[in-house]
Amino acid sequence: MGNTDSKLKFRKAVIQLTTKTQPVEATDDAFWDQFWADTSTTVQDVFALVPAAEIRAVREESPSNLATLCYKAVEKLVQAAESGCPSEREKQVVLNCTRILTRILPYIFEDQDWRGFFWSTVPGAGRAGMDEMDEDDEGARPLAESLLLAIADLLFCPDFTVQSHKRGGPDSAEDMQSLDSCEYIWEAGVGFAQSPPLNYIHDLNRTELLRLLLTCFSEAMYLPPSSDGNILNPWVTFFCSTENRHALPLFTSLINVVCAYDPVGYGIPYNHLLFSDYREQLVEQAVQILIVTLEHEGSQPHRAPSPSSMDEQDSAGPDNLFVNYLSRIHREEDYDFVLKGLARLLTNPLTQTYLPNSTKKIQFHQELLVLFWKLCDFNKKFLFFVLKSSDVLDILVPILYYLNDARADQSRVGLMHIGVFILLLLSGERNFGVRLNKPYSLHVPMDIPVFTGTHADLLIVVFHKIITSGHQRLQPLYDCLLTIVVNVSPYLKSLSMVAANKLLHLLEAFSTNWFLFSAAQNHHLVFFLLEAFNNIIQYQFDGNCNLVYAIIRKRSVFHQLANLPTDPASIQKALQRKKKSPDGISRTNSQETVSMEGSRPAVPAEPGTLKASLVAMPGIDKLTEKSQVSEDGTMVAVPQTETPRSPEHSSVAGASDTESNSGRDNEDVFYTEAEMARRRLSSASSAATYWNPTPEWVLSWKSKLPLQTIMRLLQVLVPQVEKICIDKGLTDESEILKFLQHGTLVGLLPVPHPILIRKYQANSGTAMWFRTYMWGVVYLRNVDPPIWYDTDVRLFEIQRM
């Protein structure tokens, strides 16, 4: 009964607030205490009892009351942080204020005139004579800073969010100011050995405070995408600065709580159905706080640094302490803990058990992928550690699973991108290609053909599936997918027949005349595939008889490419044929076989699914820089040899043929998704309007097709294979494969070309993409309560499928 009572009281207070036209004095405690003193409302209650329309009405009609409400709620949190909330009543006040601020903040952020309110020093300055309350405003902190410091203190508050180390009654409240929070880290792991006992009440309280913290950081959602990478989030900048004395223990607590989490239900089947897992909610909030605080450019504030200050900054590392600490993790056992934890969580949704629903499936894999990305990005030693052993495959397999599973679902385009970016980043390192040769023996149920082979085969089969049966919006990713294949190709010792056929099927699809002529960049895909074939033939010929055999069988494709017509009549004829068959890529004759046992086909999004829009990614030439692998295996950057880009000769510029010279040069332009979709392979009519291929253009790249190695291979081997077939009357491919296996082309092929690797390179375009993607994920994942739902978010659009 009491609960209904307190809900009524709370609702009455809200109605009073919205109906009062006169400002209520900040000193009127009887009025303000109704919001937090005697109520025990859950966060869901607060969202239901404080409707959006009423918050907006107070904001417009009695702004001083909204200002006072915010100020008083922050004041309560500050007082509690100082006292250490010794009584249950004080703990309840903290939770109530936390919930109210979580509810109100998005409405403060959505209004431009209010955004500065939390950064003003005198609470509600000039509003309703409140300014005389603070006689001493010299040392006064902005409201935002007071709030952030109070949250940080409360996250290490004994008996509220951490285990108290003191025996004795509540009167021995620990002095909050002298408390060393490094002794109260929430979980063992990086830099901390003790694992405190699980306490679900502490977990719940931490979760509520982290939710408020995330809401504070979400001001970023209310600013439109901008190409200025130096726009820092003031909330994150302050919270992750030296002003926050808990920055180190909190960072450590967050990363350890995430990486130590084991969702299986402590080994007991169905355990998760018996009791609610409070730790999971905490882990979700923790990983979201980590990804939004780990921001780039924390070390360059708005001033231009002088050379001397530059040196100092380099030695000290980034100003953003979370980034700083992340980049300084260096012990092997810490790397191992983090990598094993992330791999365990990423693999969780894949684990099939004999008892359906017997293990808990986590839903925060997108946040984990962003966290993994940031770890590799900010801590290069971690990246090398990941690639040092085959543990990297424990990250690869789940990523391939997610890519394959999401390929038909337009609401998961962002997931497809982050998965591909991680693989692009990894593929820039030689070790990744080498690791892929490990045999693939897991039985992860994936909707792909059954094959026997290595992790490289798995990667190629999944990429083929994405390209041939994913939705059209994935076309901007084709360049990335094939760049990954090229990057790993020099190290692939032996492709299976299934994978070899898939690569040739892609070449066949991409080298049809209409596809090559129908968009300015389509020919790049053929260049990538030819480069991959050349790498394998020149550097890994011995083990790759399957691929050589597939090339011989499909030799007509290479001859067609060599004889590609360049006269205007043929070009027009090819484009006419395109109008008749608008489908992107031939999806037939790819020898589809039985899918793996237990797999479910990839399905489109359910109607009504919400998705967040994304900005466009820069082209592959902006995403990567070329490095050449020298004799001793080290990489040397290849200088860009670009001529000035003027429209007349942009397509024949000195850049390589997989460089984009189309309209993507200005990387600071952010395209909406609708524009992106139009940019590659749109419908025949629009392609004809935008794009007119000329004979000169076709000749400019046809002359550079790297066909010499393959033509030489065909010239030597085709007659030999034909002769064997005639002499021995062979129809059995295993005999031909045996012959190819023992054959050699030493001295017969052109001189091997240097290996070119395209390494991922960050730029302002990718930074903006990550920001919109990450906040879009955070928005959509926080549905209970729906913190940002129906507020005027500007960073992305929310669309219904």
C-alpha cells in the first residue's frame, strides 16, 4: 500500500510544480522535499509520473522552477556525497534525486538556451532572486562539476555502492574525504587482486548512478554531426580529468566488472531464469560509460599547443585520464584477462547448448565490439598481444557470426560496419593473416555452406555470403571486405575448394560488363580480387592447388577481362542490359550447398524495429594507408603519388587503381544514409543520370588490370592439364589436383611484386562515424527506462523500419 501512497504524493508534487506560475523559493524545503524525501518510487515510476510534455511545459512557462528543481537535486547529491549517506533515508534520497535528474536532463539538453545552465556557476543566476543565496560565488563550481564529482564520490560510498571495511554500527561513518577509493575497486582484474563479495544492492545502486552519469554525457546526442574532431564533450572532459580523484579506481572498476562478467549463470543451467542477474545491468551500464568516455583528441584542448608544451603532453599522455589509463595497461596478465573476458562475452550468444534457453544470452555485443576497437586503437601493445597467439580467433569467429547473422537486417547496418572495421584494423598486421591458417573445427551454427578448412576459409565464405545475399545498403562495405581479403592473401597457405570457388564467383559477378560500367568505382573490386589472386600465386602457390584449379576452370573470366570492350556502342549495350536485370550481383550459380546444422537463416528486421541513422564512412582510400612489406618483413609506408585532382583527369590520376577519385575526396562532408545508398550501384536510371562511362575512362583502368601473373599461369598450366585429361582419360578432379599440387611455376612467373598492405587509418570522418554509431546504440539499448525516447536528438535520426 505504502508504495501507491508515495506514488500519489510524488505525482501531486509534479502537478504542483507544473501548475505553479509563480517561482517557488529555493528555501521552501517543504515543497522541494516532496520530490525525494518520503517517496520510494522506482526509476520506471519516475518516468511514468513525470511526462515529457510536463517537463517541457515547466521549461517554457516557469523556467526558474525547473532550474531550482535541478539545483536542489544536485545539492542533495552533494550533501550525501559529503556525509556518506549513513542512514537508509539518505540513501533513498540519493536514489530519488538520481532518478529525477536522469528523467529531466535530456529535456535540458534538447533546448539550446538551456544547455549552458549546468555550466553556470550561480544556480539559476538572476532567476527569482536566487542569486543572493550564494554570497561567495568566487569559488563556486558550475552545477555540472558539482554533480559529476558527487556521482563519483557516491560510486565509492561504503555500505551504499561498496562494501564497508569498518566493523561497527552506522555511527562510524567513514570519512568520505579521506577515503582511498583505490581500496574499494569493484572487481578483481586489471591492477587489483581482491574480488569483493557480490552484493546485489550495491550493484543496483551503482547501476542507477551510472545511468545518471551516462545521461550527463548524452549532451553529445543533441548536437548535429560535425566534421570538427576537436569538439569535446564538456561533461566527459571534466569527469575524466584530474579534478575527479576517483578517475583511476572508477576506470579500473568499470573495465574489471565488464571483463570479469560471466553470464552463464555460474554453471547451473536455467539459473538466470530463477533469479534476476543484477550484475548484467551493471555490466551494460559500465561498458556504455567506457565507450562514451574513451574519446579521441582528449590531449588537444582548444588552444594550439606550443612546441614545448607538445613535448610535455607527449610524455604525460592524453588529458582524458580514461584514455590515458587504457593506453598504459601493459602487463601480459592484464591483457590476457581483458581479451579472455571480451572473447567470452562476444562468444556468449553463439554458444549452443543441448537445453534450449538454458544459458543467458547477453545483448550488449555492439558495445563490446566498440570497446575492443578502442582498446586496439588506444593501446597498440594490446593489439600486438591479441595477434600474438591464436586467441585472436576467439574474437574473429563471433565477429563473423554477427556479420553473417545481420547481413539481411537493415536495422543492423552499424553492427556490420563495426565488425568489418575491426577486421580491417586486424588485417593490417601480418600476424592476423598467419593466424587464419589455423584449422576451423568449431561448430558454431552459421547459415553458410558446410566446409572443411581453416579460419581463412570461414572468413571468405562469410564475406561471399554478405556480398551475394546481404541487403543493398551494404554496398559501401564491399571495398573494405575485399581489402581485408587482399591484406591477408599473401599469408594464406591453403584455401579449401569451397572458398576458392567463392572468390572466383565474386570475380565473375564483379567483372560483368554492365557492373564494371555502371558506377565509377565498381572496377576497384576487380582490382582487389586480382591482387589477392596474384599474392596467393606468387607467395603461396605450393599449398593452393584448389585455387589454381578454380582459376583454370574459370579461365574464361580472365580472358573476358583482358578483352573488355571499350567502344561506346559496347558500353551502352552493357548498360542497357543492366536495366533489364537490376539486381546488384548475380546470386545464382554460386553452388549453394547445405547450410550448417542448427543454423537459422539471416532475416530482415521485424517491421517497426527502430534504428538510428549513421553518417557516411570515408572511402577506402581515406580509411587506409598503403604500406609495403620489405624483405625482412617490416612495413614501409608508401608515399601517395597523387596528381592534383581536377575533374578532367581525376580518374587517370597517378594514384593506384583501387583509389577512389570520385566525389568522396572531401572527407568532411557527411552524407545521410539516403545519399549513401545512391552513391554506389543505385537503380539503373539514376546511375545513367549521374554517371556516363566513356571509352577513355574504361581504357584508363583496363590498361592497368594486373592480369600478367594469371595469364602466364594459364598459359603454362592449361595445356598440361588438358594433355593429362586426354592422355589418361581423366574426368576426376582429384587427379588433376594431385598434379597441380606437385607442379611448380618456379622461374616461369613474372618477378614477384612487393606485398602491399592497406592499413586502417583514423581520420575525422571515422571519428564522427564512431560517435554517431556509438550514441545510436546507447539510445536504442536504454529502453527501460527509455531515457532519450521522443526527445529532439540531433546527432542521428531515429527511423522505424
